[in-house]
Amino acid sequence: MAGSSHGHTPAAWTGTIIAFIGFCVAGVFMVANSPVGFWAGFALILLGAAVGGAMKMAGLGTPKEPEEVIEARNRAAVRESAAV
């Protein structure tokens, strides 16, 4: 997975961390038999999804291109301009 940049973006990390905290809160309050706390944790899970989606739409969900891709594109552009 490390080579594909899957999930290695600020949007993915932020959304996942907020949702994880929400799961922990909901789990604790479910065991404590507190419906209000459980639903607060569930709201945090939804907030994590919304924050991650908003960050992705703001451009923070696009992984950076690897150096190999950038170099290959530059070499192809040089070859193409030399052929013309």
C-alpha cells in the first residue's frame, strides 16, 4: 500500500482520526449505558466523514505524485520537443 499513496493525505488522516475518536466515545458510552453519550460518539463519526470530505474537496485529499512519475513526464516532454 505504501507505493500507491492510498490514504496518505491530510484529508484521509483527519477524517479517520475523528471517526476513530467517535467510535471510542460511542463504545465507552454504550458500555456505560448512556444513550446520549453513544449518540454524541455517533455524531463524531459523521463529523469525521464530513470533515474528511470537505478537506478532500478543498484539495487536501489529492496524493502527491511520486518523483519517478514527475521525472518520466519531464523526460517524455524533452523527447517530444526534440522530435518536433
